Amino acid sequence: MFSPWIRGTLLRQLLKHRPLPPQQLLQRTYSATASSPSQPPSQPDEPSPPTSPSLQTTNPSQLPPSQPSPSSTPSTLPPLTYPSSPSSPHHTTLSTFLSYAARTNLDRSSTVYIGTHFEYTAALALSRFGLALRRVGGASDCGIDLLGTWTLPLPPSAGRGPPLRVLAQCKALARRAGPHLVRELEGAFAGAPAGWRGGKGVVGLLVTEKPATKGVREALGRSGWAMGFVACSREGRIGQVLWNRRAEEEGLEGVGVGMRYSGEGEGEVMLTWGGRNLPLLDQVEEGEMGG
């Protein structure tokens, strides 16, 4: 009826328009639900982007100390204005306070005597680590007892930056301090005088008689403020010094803390740099330097 050529042409046309088998329809429908037709077709897997350098992947204690750039970091701070202490006409140092207390027969068991004596004692003891602190407590001090600077006794090769500014709260407590005192110290940053406000280059210290509890250490670690803790006896012996990661970022990175024991077995805190003890400085009462 039809020539072989015509029959071949008709057969090719029928095969061209034949419906797809069910399994091919299912596969196409599945693909359509996996990726919308409006989206571009999937591309071959691309290599993952490099890890952001801001992600911390190394233990902070293993990081090398950052070296400030001499051209961008000033070596000194602009002059700081210290608020006047309400007791400044009578005493500005531990020695002048002891003279005042003896002259006025101040009760040594009173909270005023114990608190004031501890503040001056802490400032004097911390001067051996390069801190120059002045007592500034008053009615509207936001809990700040000491203000000053911290010039670390680093070797010249360390590339020293400007001194840190320090605000401190002192708690002469017979019991161990709780985490709520860390929160109080956080609030002190907001009410600090102008030269210590803003957080940049500022470290807050909580100074108590007893070592830090686990709760205090955890609160320091969680805090977004640069803060540290100091255990100082009423006799002026520093038994513990620690700080959080934010304090390292503000200028304490690379500085460590160790202990040195005397023949009597009492430990003495030492700051370290590169695994070596930093020198302890002579005790200086800040009020003697024009306070």
C-alpha cells in the first residue's frame, strides 16, 4: 500500500511523539519538586570558602603576643583627670591614713577603717606589678575605689604600647566573693570618669581578700568587659591574679601569671613574659608622686 520509504517516515513520526514511560515521568516530577524551575540548575560542588580569620581556632594561651605598631600606637596616654577623694585633705596614702587614724583614734574594727585600710593596702601591693592607683571613693563613685594606670614591666623587645587604664573595686570581705560582685564591677564601667570610660584600653579589677570562687571565674569568663580578679591579704600579699580574654585583647595578651615560693613556703604571684618572670618593682604610694 505504501512504499518502504513512506512507511519508514511514518514510523519515525510515531516514535517521535510516543509518551514517555512511567518511570521517566516519575523521575522528572521528582526533579521538579527538588529544584524549582524558576531557580538556576544546580552547579557542581564548589570548594568551601576559607575559614574566616576572625574565628578563634587556637587556645588563647597558645597565641603569640600581639605586637603594637609603633607608628599607630602612642607610647603615652593624654593627661588623666582624677576625681577628688572626699578624704584627700586628711590622707592620700596608706602611711598618711595610719597617721590620721592614730591621731583621731579611729576604731580599727569599724567598716570605715577596715575598708579604707584595705584599699590603700591593695594599691600599694599592686604597685609592684606596675600599677599606679589612687584612692577615689566617694558618694557617687559607682563603686569605684581605685583609679589609675598599668604600665607593664615588659622588656623593650616586647614593643610596649600605652599604659592600660585601670578601675578597681576593693572588697574587704571575710568570706569569699560571689559572682554578683562581677556584675557590680561591670556596672562601674558605665559610671567611670571620662578618662576611664568607653572600654577601649580599660581594665576593671575586683580585689578581695579570698581567692576567686568557681562562680566568680565563670562570671569573668562570660563578661564582655575587660576584667580581672586579685586576691590580696590585709597584709598586702598578692595570692592570686587572673583575667579574662577581653583583658588580653586590651593589652594583657602574652602576659602570664606564676607563683614563686619563699623558704617559709608562702607563695608570691609573679607576672611572666615569654616563660620568664617579670621583675617586681619597688612599692610606691601613688599619693607620693603628686597625687
